[in-house]
Amino acid sequence: MNREPGRDPEAPAGAEPAVGSSAAQPPASRGRVRVTAPQHGSSAASARAFVAGAGEAPTSDIAGVYVRSLIRSQLRLGVVFALGFVVATALFVLAVALVPELDTTFVAGVPLSWLLLGAGVYPLAITVGGLYVRAASRNEERYRALTEEE
């Protein structure tokens, strides 16, 4: 039987599948199929890894060193910015807690300390995020410059 994908097997030879029909759906007579990844040492797993990573894998030892260096620098950058954000937020909260006049000052019926804690942290988060993206892009540009020189 010559079967075309997406075609109803009971349809006449010249008929086109209807737009809303179940032609794209598999027949109900098929049972469930369990799909798993190939085992680690199987030939299918190694062949797939070779084909999938053909254009992405480092071609030399120095390229591998460059990639590992980029990964380490991006991780270090992320940790530094995360710790910086946590410290800055803690200092912000501490400053609000140490200035009792902020609790007695009201803006639109809300204590100023609440407004600062509720809305003041967002500019800090946006600034830290923007600085992180800029620094991470700079790291990637340096990596690209190193790999293009080879």
C-alpha cells in the first residue's frame, strides 16, 4: 500500500484531505508508543551526538579552553551580580529600617517606607539586570574575537 503522510487510508485515490478532518491525526487503532532516548553507549546515541554537534563542537584543544573560560567567566559574572543585588537590597531595607521618619511621612495615605520598599527595589533590579546583560555580552564578544583570530 502506497501511503502518504497526513492522508486518510480509506479516502479515494484522488481525494484531498479536508481542512478540519482527522487526516493529520494518527488512526485510533494505533496503541500508545513509549519513546525513550537511546542508551548511553549505543551506536544510535553516538551517531546522533556526532551529527548534532558537528558544527558546534570545539575543533581543537584551544577552542575547548576558550569555551570553558567563557562558561567560567559567565558563571562568575552571574554570581557577582546576584550577590551584589542581594547586598544592595539588604542595605536598602536596612536604610529604611534605620530612618524612623519614613514611617511617619505619608504619600497618598501610604507610609513612605512602604512605597520605598514596594516600588524602590524595582529600579535597582532593572539596573542590575541591564548591567549584567551588558557585561555578559561583552564577555561573549571577547570570546568571539578570540575564536575568529584562529
